[in-house]
Amino acid sequence: MSASEAAAKIRVAIDSLKTSGVRERPLVEVLDLSHQMADAMKTFFGSLDRSIIGEFRYIADFIQKARDEISGLQANDIKETRIPGASMELDAVVRDTERATETIMSEAETLMNAEPTDLALYKAEVGAAMLRIFEACSFQDLTGQRVNKVIATLRHIEERVGQFAGALGVTDTAVPVSAADQRAKDLLLNGPAINGPATTQDDIDAMFA
Amino acid sequence: MAVDLSMPVLVVDDYQTMIRIIRNLLNQLGFRNVEEAKDGRQALEKMQASKYGLVISDWNMEPMTGFELLQQVRASETLKATPFIMITAESKTENVIAAKKAGVNNYIVKPFNAETLKGKIKAVLGDF
């Protein structure tokens, strides 16, 4: 039953009471007052209904928009394909780098221990080792391509999440600091700086002079 | 007094390649007795079991960092005199200041070269 229907029913009930022979003055006044109230309530509930419907429409539109945005976020694609793919690429980068480093280190150690007693043999040994080092350095081309793939994935996620947050008007709220983050902060685990050391070796030397 | 090149040197790093690089550099400098530990905790255990003439440690390791190792070493009556050099990618001034305050003898920022390592060891131990 709508508010206007309820008010109409109340009014009918009051009219019925009025016409049923009630003659005592206070009761008539109460009935008049009730009549006025019913009219007022009809107007009030009528406007309330319209504003509530408007609110519900707004909420429904917002939910639909959120559903569209979540769908556009392609969370399943990110979780099931893109992040595992990027993770595999990074694993491969680590593996290729380790393999190349191992080769280069081994060749360098071999050369350091080589005895130059037979010059021709020594020269051949150095030449062969150098070739193997050059070959090992080719890992950089592959790792560069792998890292580019990871960067593309990160950019994709950044774009989607940014679009999602913007469309829904999401603002950042404070989150509790994790134990790992707190430990890193306490123990000054900042990691390597971008574009070289934050403090140069010369500046550090000056601090120890 | 000349540095005893046969003294045990402990290299602490969780990255095996870096240990290998430092070991080779130390061997080139003449140090013959180079041992290794993969983190601060293992290094502390080794130091409690044997005496080392020099510790060269990375900062960022788990479960015990090089900074925590330094603090533990300096807090120990038996270990506190051990020369300690930090070799790390942690290059913020706050890191250097914290390490200095905790009693590190010298600080090398990665990437580094053989000359830098040699110079710092000389600054800490004397000529060799």
C-alpha cells in the first residue's frame, strides 16, 4: 500500500466516524484535527515516496555502474592470466640472469687461475673464455624483452584500476601497516635507489673521514 | 703492524654471486681464509663459535639483517671489537648514519669495485 492510499483510507475512516453521530465537541475537534493530519500526511508521504524512489533509482544506477566498472576491470583476466604471466616472465629473468652470471663468473675464475706458462695455449684459453662470456651476455636481450612484457602488464593494471577508482570516486583510506612493512621501516630496508646510490661513495667516505 | 692475511674473514650475504665476487676480490688481495654466511643469524652463530679478524656484511637479509648483526656484535662483550664493514645497496643517508651510530667501521655502497674494497679494508685494518 502506498502512502497516499494509506492517507486516503485514514480519511475515509475519519469521515465515517464524523457521520456516525458523534456530537461531543472535543471528539469532533479531534476528528477535525485528524482530518487535517491525514491531508498533511498524504502530502508528506507523497513527496517522501518520490524522494525514496529517486534515491533507490540512484542507488540502482550506481550499482549497475559499479557492476559495469568491475566487469571492465577484468579482474579475472588480471588474476588468472596477466599476473601469473608476469610472474613467470620475472622468474625467467632471474633464472636467465643467474645462468649468465654463473657462466661469466666461472670463466673469469678459470682465467684467474690459468697459468701463462705456455703463451699460445694461454692465449687460446683466454680467447675461448671471452667468447663464452660474450655468449652469456646475450641473456640481456631476452631479459629486456621479458621485462618489457611485465611493464606492459603493470601498465594495463594501472590503467584499469585507475579507471575503476575514478569512475566510482574511490578515495584512499588509511590501512594498518603490515608487520613486514613495519619491520622494513624499523630496519631501514629501503632497497637500491633508482638511478644510482642515493648517497655517493665519496659522500659516505666523507662521513667516515 | 702488517695485516695478517691468513686471518679468517667472514663474508655475509644472501646472494651467492655477491659472496663469490667478494671472495675472489679478497683472494686477489691476498686473504686466504674466507668464510661465508647467508644471513645475520648464521653469521652470528659462526662468530660465536670462531674468532674472525674481519666481517664484511650485506644489510638486507632475512631473517636477520646485517644491521641487526652489527647491533648484536657491538652489544656482545666477546665480539664487539671485531672490525665490521658494511657492503650494501642501502645508500640512503639515514642508513649510513644508523650504521655509523651502531658502530660500523666502514661502509661501501653497491655496486663497488676492487679498489674501493681494498681502500676500506686498509682504512679499517691498516696496510697490507
